[in-house]
Amino acid sequence: MFDVESFGGYESSNQGSTPESFRQFQERIKVAAAQVKAIRASEQKQKQSEDKLAQILLDFIKSQQNNSALTEFLEHISTLLALNFPAVFILSLILLYFEELQQKAGLLLSGQSNPELALITPDRTSIPPELMVIINIWIQEVFKSALNSRAKLLKFTLSIEQFSTGPVNKLMTLTLQKFLEKNEVYQYPGAIEEFTAYYLRGLAQELQKADPALEA
């Protein structure tokens, strides 16, 4: 990166310039340089965070590879990793069931449920209110992780139908189904899959909103 103080030629190539205009020019360059530095620092921080979360997922797969009860989970997680989905998004999809990963990933399902993102379940009356709160917070974490990874997820939403019914749906459906079963709440799997597909369609559309090329 060049040094503003050593920048030459401004006066000679701008015959009508004044000391004040040159000072303003220097200030603009300094501001631009600071912005570039901040962007690079942010990108580096994001990369380090993504690498850390990817390692958490890989360690989890390795530690559970002989656990036959989790075979389906591991297959779906591996599929999304192979497709290069962001690790933070993959983790958000399974946090509801694997509470131990919440601490490791720093993605705690705590706080208050946002009524604007309320979960519409296949049979809402059969799910206790305390579980509904946890599920809604999980849904909000998936939404937040997706928005934070928007640049990397956009290419997967080119086909909204594929995004909503493919491997992402399979992992999200499995997580919700196993969480409910763990809490002795049983739902017809097809109904859960239908719900997650509905939610993921809306998520894909939300990710595309700020991209005119995808909206055309």
C-alpha cells in the first residue's frame, strides 16, 4: 500500500489546485486506505472464524463416525461440507439437537423468541409451549447464520426448489424430528419435511432480495 505522504505529482498535474484542495485530497486517500484496511481485517476475521467452525464440524464427524445412531446426521453434514456450504450455516441446522455443539461453536440457543419468525408446526397444539420457544429461537439462529453467510449461500439459492427440498432440507428435517422425539413429541415425518421446505423457500427468497440479478 502506498504512503500518502510520498505521493507526488498532484500539484504539477492540477495547475488550479490549492493547498486546501490538496489537503482534502490527502484526507480522502487516508479515509479510503482505512476502509480498505478495515475490510481486509474483517475478511481475515471471518475466514478464521469459518475455519474454526469447519474444524468443529470435522472433529464432530470424526468423534461420532462409529456411532450408528448418528449415521444419517453425519451423511447429511458431510454432503453439505462437500458442497462447500458455510460451516456456520451447517452448524446452525443441527444445534437444536446437539446442545454440546452450541458451546463449542459459540452459537447458543438462548434469549427470547421473536414472534415475527414464529414457527408454524404441522400440529402446533401437540408441542408444549416451552419447546416451541426453543424451536423458534433455533429457527432464528438458522435465519441469522444464513444472512451472515449470504454471499456464500446465494449460489445455492439459484434454484429455490432445490435449496428447499435438497440436502439442506434433509438435515433440517432430521434435526427437528430427532429433537421432538427426544422430548417425546412425535410428528409425521412428511409433515415436518413439508414445514422445513416451506421455511427454506422463504429463507432463499430473503437471501435473494438484495440481488437484482437473481430477482430478474
